[in-house]
Amino acid sequence: MVLLKCEKETYFQKYSADELELLNAVFGYAASLSRAEVPHVPQWFIPPHEVDFAETPFSKGAFGSVHHGTWLDARVVVKRMLNPVDNEIDRGVFMNEIKIWYYLNFPHVVKLHGACHVGRPFFVCEFASNGILTDFLAREEREGRHVLWQKLYEVALGLHFLHERNVTHGDLKGNNILVSADGLAKLTDFGLSLILTTTTAPAPMTKALGALRWKAPEILNNTSGPSFEADIYSFGMSIIEAATHALPWGNQMPDSAVRYHVVNKHALPKRPGCLTDDQWELIQSIYDDRLREIRSGWLARNRVTQDTLTNCMLIYEDNAQLQEEEGMTSPRHVPFRDLELTVEEEQHCHDRAFQLLDRTLRSYDERDGQGEGRPTAPRHHSELDNTQWKLLKTQNDASMYIERNNRAQRDLNLLDGGWENPVVLLMVGTIRGDLDEVMLGIETPDFASFKTRSEIHTKQAVHGAVLSKLLSSTEDDPFRYMGIQWLMFEHHWPLSVMVHPRDFVSLASIGTMTRTNGERIGYEVVLPANLSRYPPLPKPFVRAKMMYTAIFKQLEPGIVDIYLHTYVETQSFILDKLVVSGIWKSNLGFWGSTQLAELKKLQWCITHCSSQRQEQMSPTSSKGCNAYTFVNLDPAGPTCYMKTSAAGRVATIGALSGVPNFSA
């Protein structure tokens, strides 16, 4: 019945009128003979005839087999149940996994395309061609690439995504972490997942399901059901597994001995020699029983995940910085010395940045007809004037265009020479969040913060340095920055065969301003520095050009308008497509700025809140805090501005419950 209904409702276009009439008649006759209610065809339903798969599985488990296959000519993985789900319990387990997995759309979760519950049930999911995480890491290490903590950080991002949606994974281990073709770590297998409520504690299980070596003690002794803490415990074991390429507790110890050590002795596996003090401290903090006793509420349980994610980010950053420092003698060393610019050079940089910002603001006003005396509501990002802009790509909250009439030729004075055939790309849309959150996410007052922002959003390694800092933050503009920076990007194979490593010497300016009409906007301006003291490097490096302006404006509470105006030097036909695709992916990083802001807040809180609270409680301390100013911009919590260096840089940290208000 389900298959007949699917055919007549979903695939009716492939039938002639006579065939469709016959199909409807057959369905009606079958429905009249059946005493059962005509079934609903779920949104996720995929009929068996659409899927082809290899008969021989490449993996088997307790509940089914896993096969390579195709669905609508796309490579997929098909997970078949061993038997039809005839009884109510098996059907409930199958439907629960679909109910949870199908709606988990996130870069670090394997995508479930759909499933079939008719006959022998199966799932159809994304094909992660790089296999399981441990195998991927072993291959990368043999090639001299050390990406362990980058991948673990991505796993933590996926786990954080689940927990934000009240979903527990329930069976986290190395075999359930895959790596996609583009190198992203992704969580999979949600057969033991549950959706937790905010009011009830997880019920204990009569029997611990899943792999024993990754299970938390409260799961093994049946005192608690699946929880965020149990997932984090499993994540800690997965760290040990990924770092050692061996099972937690080693490959020789039997499961019964593992259970004894975990449940009775509350012990951890022996510290692997490959883990640093900070990395081992992260694992120890995961198993701190006191932490679990103190943090008993649902919000506090979710904060365990947030703390773990932040610590992973810090270790990932430290590890990347260490590798960069160790590579200073390689071709990736910084080829230029830090130099002070002359007064004339500084003024030239200020003038060029202002001219490009002014030019982009005028274009921003022209887009919506917001000229002098003509205020209008902004156009939807996918509906710009098609006589001026050709739509290239679009999604729910963003669209990219190329200018039809090449205005870049009229802006050659802004380009400041050296361009042969520039074109203008425009990316517009909306970001969920507040302007200050967006600006906190994109601020890059030093190269370490730029590297983190770039690599998290683009997944491409970047090397470089700030060569000269021209402006720093102020109390009025805590996001202000202007500097000359050198950046170098290298592509992996096969792009490395076609594209040489590229370096940039750019002038970057970030900040906020209030326009004459009273509107407060944020901006980021990046353009070639064009300074003779930073000449192009010898081959194979190619000195490339990067020139764009991003404008951010609060449209309404929780919605920020973004207008991203980019000048691009055209290449060959193939490289043009690569450039457009690369810019699209890179620019989408701006849409993740609010998430990056949240990570910065968590990092700040972990680093500073404890010591600051102790200082304020000291009898010798005065009321208030000279290093902080709090402005209550959000009912969820205070916004605090933190001075983090002698230069007076101010980073906005706020709207986070639990941040103490020292000025109260």
C-alpha cells in the first residue's frame, strides 16, 4: 500500500494519463480490500526500486549489513536490517533512528537521505569516502600530516550540535566517526540515540547496549540512562582510540576486566605517551565525578559539552601553532620582517581602505534604492535587479551574484593597478544573531585568531603573520583593527597539480561606525597592500589579490543584513569555476560568525572568570573592575568588554548566562 501510494503521489509525472488512471484504480481496489487505514507516506521514504546496492556488504553489525550503492545516480551507503521489522520493538527502534537522524543536518553529521520501512528495511545515507576516523588518521600520519586534534575538534562540534538539540548519541566510538571526501569528520549510527527532555532525568537501562569499552560507569552499572555526560565520556575514550590507533584499555585486556576497572575502581586507561599534559588533562576532566555531581541541572549538563568543545578548540589551536612554529625552517616560514611603515605609507593605507568602504556603502544603498530621500525595505537576497546582477548560487539565507556590466573596470583607481580583467561578485543575505555577536566572531586582532577563523570555516590550512599593525581597538570601537598581513594557502592534491601555492600581502581593516543617517554598521575591508617592501616570492609561489568589503547592519532583533562586495581577477574557464566555488564556500564562513563568537565567549570564561571572581572576593580589592565594563544588552546575561593586552584590545564577551557581573 505504501509503495502504491508513493508511486501515485510522488512519481505520477512518469505515467501517462491512462496509466495513472489504472494506478489509482488499483490503489483504490487494494485499499477497499484492506481493513487497515491507508498509510501515510513519510517525507523520508525512499522506494526500493530507486536504490541499487552491492549484494556483498563491506561491513556487518548486530542489527544489519552495510553496502555500497547508488541512489538517483549518486554514490551512497545502504544500511540494511538483518530481518523485516515485524515486531513492535524492532519497528520502534528503526523508526526512532529515522526520527532522530533524518533531521540532523550539520556538516559534522553524516547525512541521512532517507529510508524504507517496507519489506526488509534499509537506510540510505551519505557516502563518506575516507572511511572511519582511525584509518583516516593513520593514512594522514604516514603522509606526514598531523590532523588528529583538528578532526577531534570537528567531532566535538558534531557532538555539541546534537546536545544543543537535546539528542544523545549513545554509541560514540571510532567506528561511528567517518571522514567525508572533503576531509570532514562526521558522526554516524544513531540507533541508540535518544531525545532528552529538559525536565526528566534519563532512565536507567536494564542492560548497557553498544560497545562496552567506550561506556561511562553509570551506564555499565545501570544507574543512569543515556546522557550528555555519558556521550562526553565516550568522546574521551574515542580520543584515546584516535591517538593510539588501539582500543581503549588496549587490545589485550578482556571486556570483563575493563568493566571491573571502570565500575569498581573508577579508573582511567593508562596515559598514552603521545598525549601532552593539556591533552591528558582534558580527558581527566571528562571523568571527574565531582563535576557530574555539581552540575545536575539540564543546562549545566549541556555546559559540560560546551566546556569540552572549548577545550578541544584550545588544544587544536595550540597544536596548530606548535606545528607552525616547528615548520619555521620549512618553505612556510614568514619571508618578511615586521616593519614600521612611514607616515606617508600609513596615510595611503588609511585612504585606500576608506575609499573602498565608501564605494561599497554607496553600492549597498543603490541595491535597495536607498538613495537620498528614497528609503525602502531591503530586497530579498535572491531577488536583486537581474539587469545588473546575474544569480550564480543561492540558499535559504544567502545568494551570490556576478555583475553583468563590468563595473570593476570603472573602479581601477580603487584597485590601484596590477589587475588585468577584474569582475565583481556580490554575496548578500542575512545572519541570525546580533551585530556585536557577528563582529566578535569576525574580529582578528592577531594572526592566531585569523588562522582559527579561516581554518574552522574553510577547512583549508593557512600560514602567515601580521607584518604591521596600524590601528587597535578602542573603548568606543572594541572591534577596530587595521594591519598589513601576509597569508599563504596551499591546495591539496589534485588541485595542487593545477594551482600553485598562493600568497597575499593584504591591508585589512575591521570595525564599526555610525553613518550620518544614524545607522550603526560593522565592516571588514581587505585589499592588496601594494607596498614595494613586500615583493612577490619566487616560483612556485604566485602573488594573488584579495579585495572585498563586507557590510553588516542590524535589520531587526536577531537578524543582521550582510552585503559582501568582492573584486576577483578572472582566470581560465576551469579556474573561474574553481574561484566562484571557493569564494562561495569561503564567504559562507561569515554566516558562522555568531557560532565562533560563542566559542570565544566560552574560551574567555574558562580562562578568566574563575581568577576574576577570586580577585573580586579578595578583601583588598575594590568594588568594581577596572579591566571590565558591562552593558546589559541581552536579557540572557551581561555583555562584558575585556581588555586582553597592554595595547588595549577589547574583545566583546557577553550575553552568556553564568558570567559574573563584577561591577554590580
